[in-house]
Amino acid sequence: MDDDDRLIAPYVEWAAATDFRYLEGNWFRVLLELNGSAASFAGAVTDARIADLVRVPSIYRTPSREFDREDMTFCMAIMTQDALKAFVDIGARDQIVARLRTLSPLIRRIELGTPALTQFEPSPAEVSTEPLLSVPSQKAIVAIIDDGLAFAHERFRSANTKTRFKYFWNQDESTGSSTAGFGWGLELTQCQINDHLEDCNHCGIVDEDEVYRRTSQNLVARRASHGTHVMDVACGLDMNDVGDDSPYLIGVQLPKWVTQETSGALLTPVVHAAIAYILNRADLIAAEDDTAPLPIVINLSYGSIAGPHDGSGPLEAALDQWIAARQLVAPLSIVLPAGNNYLSRCHASFRMAAWTKTHTPVQQLNWRVQPDDKASSFVEIWLPKLLQDGTRPNLAIRIETPTGEYSPPIKRGEEWRWPSHNDLRFRARYYHRAGRRPWIKLAMAPTSEMTSHPRTAPSGTWKIIIENHGSAIDVEAWVQRGDTPFGHPLWGRQSRFDDPNYVRFDLAGRPKQQDDLSSVIRRRGTQNALATGKHVTVIGGIRLSDRTASEYSGSGPIQTPLTGPDASAIADDSVALHGVLAAGTRSGSTVALRGTSVGAPQVTRRISEQMTKRLPSDRVAVQLLARNGDPNAPLPGSPLEERLGKGRIAGPEPVSADFRRKGA
């Protein structure tokens, strides 16, 4: 049987089923996919007088003029625990359900985000009412969404010690201010940043630490940060090289909670708000400059592992919607990395034969969960919508815990809670809603004893036993990301699949780069789950020394027409010299960071150059740029294309070479 028509919101369901025990706070950010426009939904929330349950930033009532109000069907909001329980019908009070009854038909999907520590008061959005001219600007806008953005660094200033940033938004709520149109965080305009730079200039030298103390910019206290490094690769310049055609900068620093919560699953609401902010402020810049709308390239060097991998996830669909809608007015490119999980053993893929009266095909997955993991762990098993004979998938799964307990068979539309309904530490749910791809979600409590949530799940090997009771089927499974990001205290520890047939190293002791068909664990199909849309630009990583794929760079194929990333850029110097050199958090400092996260901003820089020259800059243009500029470009449809894309973009000169030349 199929599920009923209630909202499919698995991360919300897990949080509600555990009474939000493993998340702190009463209010939570959410990303909503709506049955109508975001503007209409925001108005409905206001009319319903439910500010004690749901709040929507006012920016969604007045979207950028570059979009029709009806074009935007996604929005970010904050909701209380009670509201979320009501929307997923788990432990909700009848009174709350009744108050939200008018909103339920308007919401198609809810994606859970990080806790909202304060309840913003929706502040009016800044909207320019002057008609934009048709005169093209000589500028483009480079926008960075990341953590730890050192906006006072000299690489983001001009020779007169003025900032290149037009706008900067710190989404952390500890700043205690209000950003117009959103209601939380601290916004700094170009004038405000310049005032701080001038006030903190002593004897011709800007005291950057003083600037950051004044602006509560605590995430750049470390020697290096992911965001500053990425931002330098994407748009950093020597102060004397800044010219009239150098791009404007907009920065959005994600909340600390986003990077501390390791899965990336709670990332989507604040990213959606960040892009809405960038597009609104870009509109204000164009009005101030008396030009047509400016071309924008946004770098989002974040990723996750689990998901549908077909572009249908809420954030993936929202990014595609924005890019497609704005291209009628001005170019918008969004660049994401291919991900770093090629060797993480977080993807399994296998084919199960058809059921017969004499044989039920069975496949076992071993899920190895580490001890001392302070974060919840998740597995997602995705199935085709229809099989080759036109029937729907018909699987059943059983779970064996590390302590030797078995679940009953979990069939379509069913769930299992362990060890009991009131003492929930593990939940398996088989989603089988009509018109959607069936999938199975496994959620597990942390394995680390903590005073805030003393009930934990046992670490060790959890066995997932899958039975096929239908036609032959291809099954894809992913372990969700769970590692601790760079520069943060240890929180999550990455779980993984385990298979004795999986060979990790070749005969020379190097990490093996090819799949062995005797193992269900696959290196292929490990591309960033957020980078599976039709219009985003996806970049893998290569080594400069031999121009081969970096050993960790994620691979296709994915479930859309794409075979893998669009192109690749330098992520490492060599096997021995890891990473790319770029700015540390203080002027004059240089650090090396690796990953497809540092390959993506190199292409962001190239796209901004294309935009400034008024040349094509969408993902097809990037593919052509890669193929035409790479004499050894992969053959179309080849396994190499699944990792490198259409070709390598390694110039005009590697960022690391620029630092070496200057003796940094």
C-alpha cells in the first residue's frame, strides 16, 4: 500500500519522534516547497496570526524585481517544535493542529534546518522602486556562501584601503542585530565596513582583529578558515590589481550551527535565505549604479552525501528554479563542488534479481557506526519509481542491531522503532508514496553519552537485510555525511558501509581508484548530493602534477542526464603536496587546503571573468570551456568523464603558482 498524503519530511519526522532530544532549541529553520508562491504563503502566515508558531522573513513577500512573484515556490521560515510535530502528525496537540489547518494544504515539503536561537521580527525588505536601466554594467558580482569569511583581509580591499564588499551578512544570531528583509544576523554595508577599516587603521595598517571584535566576527579567530580560503581563490586580488572591471563582492557567512552539525542535512534553509539575500542586494546595487541587473556567480563550497541524486531534493530544485527564472533578465551561475567522498565507503549499489516462488533474493548491507559520535547518523536507500516491467518496487528490509536483536520485516509504508516507541534510538521507515520514488530512511541516535541526551544507540555493525519480493531492481544506498568539518571541535564521526570484498588499497599500497564488482560498495555515484540539479555548475578536483583526478574527488553517474561533474580544477599540487595555497584569515598569511571545495572557486573566478566580458557563463559554457581548453579531455560517455567532467580547467595560472611567484 502507499503512504497517505501527509508531508514527507524524514528529518523532521526523526526529530519529532525523538521529541527533538538530539537538537537544541524550540524554534527551527525550515525550507518549504509550496503548492503556490512564496509571497502568497508569507501573506497567509501573517493573516493566520500564528507568529508564535511560524514566521517567514519579509523578503519573500517582496522578491527581487527580476522574478515574477509566482515564479518562486520555495521559501525559508522558522517553526516551533509544536508546529513541526503538527505538520508531520507526530505527537501534536489538537489545538496546534487546528491553528495550522489552513497552512497545511499550502506546503508540499518541509526540509529541516538548524535551530533558530532567536525569533526574528520580520523586518521590511529593502526594495528599489526605481526602474532599472538597460545599460549593461561593466561589473559582475561574485557572491560567497561559506563560514569564517575574513572580509577585512587585504585580498578583498583596493589600493585605497577600501573594501570591495558591497554587502556582508553574518547569519549567526549571537550578533544580536537585524538584517533588513530577514530579521536576524548582522549585515554590514560597504560604507559600514569602510568606516570600521578607517577607525581601525593605525599608522597606515588596518588592525583586522579590532575590526572583527567590533563586528562580532568570531569565526575568523583561527589561523585558517574554509570560507576565507575559498573566497580568496574565487575573487581575491592584490590591492594594486583591483580595477574598474573587478567584480563586486557579496558575502554570506553561514551560522555556526550549520558547520557544527556535521551531516549537511540541516544546511538548506539558511542557504536558500542566503541566495535570496544575494539576489535582493544585487538588485539594490544595480539601482545604485543606474545599470541593468548585474550578472551574478555564487560559490557554495558545501555538500552532502545522501539524497535522491536526481535533482528533486528541495534545495536542488530551488537552485534550478532560481537560475532558470533569472536567466531571462541577467545571468546567474551557482557553482558547487563534486564532493570529497569517492573513497568514503558511503555508497552502495547493487542489482537484485526478480522474486520467484522458489527464490527470494536477499542482499545484506553492513553499516559500521563509530563510537563517541555526538551526532545522529543516517542511511538513505533509494529505489526507481517504476521497474522495467512497469511495476512498483516491492522490497522488505530487516535490521539486526549490534546487540543481536532483529526487527520484523519492514514493508512498503511501514516503520520500525527500536528499542520501543517511547525509548526511540533507531527508526526505519519505508516511504512509498504514489508519484514519487520509493525510498527507505534509517535514522540512529548518537553513540556518545552526553548529558543533554543520555539515551544512545550502540556503536558497531548494524546489518540491513534487504529482500526483493518483486521484479528485478537496481538499489542505491548512501550513508549521510557525518564527519566534523575543518577547524571545528570533534562532534560527528563518519559512519560507513563495510564489505569484506571491498579492496581499499592496490598492490603498491595506494588507495584503489577502481570499483570491484564483487563488492556492493561503489566509488562511482559519490557526487555531492546537493550538486545534482540541471542548471548548477559542478566542479571536480585534479592534481596539478599529473592532471589526474584527486583520489577523493566525487564521481558520477547521477540520476539526471548528467554523467558527472561539468569540469575539474586543481585541488592538489601532487600526491605529496596536498591542497591549493590561498589566504589565511590574516593579511599576508597563506595556507594550503584541499578538496573539490577549492577547485570550485577557481571556476567561479573564470565565470566572473566571462560575465565581465559579456560572454556565455552557464554550465554549458563551462563544459565547452573545459573541453576546448583541455587537449586530453575525456571522451564523451567514458568512465573518465564521470570523474573529470568535460575537461580540466587549470588556468590561466594556478592560484598556488601565483603565491609561489610572490614568495609567499
